[in-house]
Amino acid sequence: MKPNGHMICKEWLSEAPIHALSLEWMQGEVHISQGTEAVIRVTQRGSARFPRTRCFEAKVSNGLLHLIDGRKQAFPLGINFHLTSLHIVLPPTVLKRLSINGVGSRFVVDNVSSEHWDCHCTSGNLTLSGHAQHIRLQSVGGRVTATDLHANHIQLKATSSPIQLSGQFSHIQSRVTGSQLSINSSTMLQSLDSRSTGCNVEVRIPPDKDGFKLDFKQAGGRFSSDFPLQSNHNQHTYRNGTYPFQAEVRGGKLTIGNYSLHST
């Protein structure tokens, strides 16, 4: 039993090779991390009132582990509000794909390596760290925070969801409405494609000799930069203008800041 009184409701482990993880969850805390053993371990804890018949279901097929919230078909709906948490410990290998689909949940992905991440969260929180080649994030009415996240490509779509991403990124495409988007990359972005509506977008990157060329379009939006720019109508060039940046702002503001000035 844990100090908060939650007991283990169900524990599942497998030594079968797992190449991908798909998770569907409704409410509660979910923690995903990588361990040191060549097994995958899934543990669900809950309060004394949590129905054991509503624990997670695990299905493995062709290297894909599919975890489904056992409350998904629960009736009445009140059964969903009993406290529970899920802890997933993965083997110390790189997954091919990590898929998360949650409603009203708080997900913590702690230093996980996967080639592809696909995270879709509604009215919940995502806290991320780790390594990936491609990341797709979708959030509605939630919050996304990433610390020490390393990714080659990030595709972001968010509505009324504060987003804060920190780490090392190469290519970012974002479509955001409402709230605020903050991107802090300790390495130079090789491309940026940002469209925002009623949103303040701040992108911080380090000084770079190759520089960027920004194509900026706005309808009631504003733009500012920490970097000295050569401007010609909607074109703004920093140094050699090597990397293509494009942004469209409909209400709100785009700021391109100097990572070196704000990293402390």
C-alpha cells in the first residue's frame, strides 16, 4: 500500500518484445518511464472504493501493447471518479511508436525514447521529456509542458491550451488557437511553420551564423525579435537567412527571442 492509501489493484508484466505502446485513458495520473529490466511492467493503484473489475486491459499483438482503461464502458458515469493511477515501466530500448489518447488525465512521460510519439489530450495535462524523431501533439483545453525534450520534427495542434516546450528541436509546425505557446530550443531551428489565432507565440533560439529568413503575415498581429533583421515588407532576414521560417498571426503576437539571453 502506498502512503496515500492507494492499493495495487492490478499488476501486469511481460517479457515479450514490445515495439510500440498504445494507451487510452480517461481520468487520473499516468506515469510512463523506462527501467533497466528487459520486461514491461504495468501497475494500477486505486482507492479502496475503486472497482477491481474496472482495471486496465492489456492486449499484445505483433509487438504492440494496447492498454485500455477498464472504465471506458463503465455505467453509471460516477464510477469514473474513483481515484486511480497507472504506472508503466518500459524496457531500456527505443520504441518505434508511443501513442497516448486521454481525457481528463495527467500524463507524465519521463525520459522515454521512441521514434514516433503521438499524444492526444483533452482537458488534461501532458508533461514530457525524452527523445523522439517525430512528435505529434494535440491538446484541447489542457496544458503541455516539456523539459529536456529532444525531437527532430514536432507537429503541434492546440486549442485553449498553454504550451511550453524546452529542449533541442530541428523542425516545428504549430497550429494554435487561444492561450500561449512558448518554444525554447538550445539548438537552432532548421524550419518553423507557425499559425496562431488569438495567441502569443514566443520562440527562443540561439544566435547562429546561418540565420533564418522569416515570411511574416499578420491580421491584427504583432512581431518582435531580439535579433537584428533586414526587413523588406513581410520578409525579415537574420544573417545569412539559411533556414526557412514562416508565421501567420491573427490577433496576438510572435516573438523570436535570443535563447542565450533567457536561458538562465
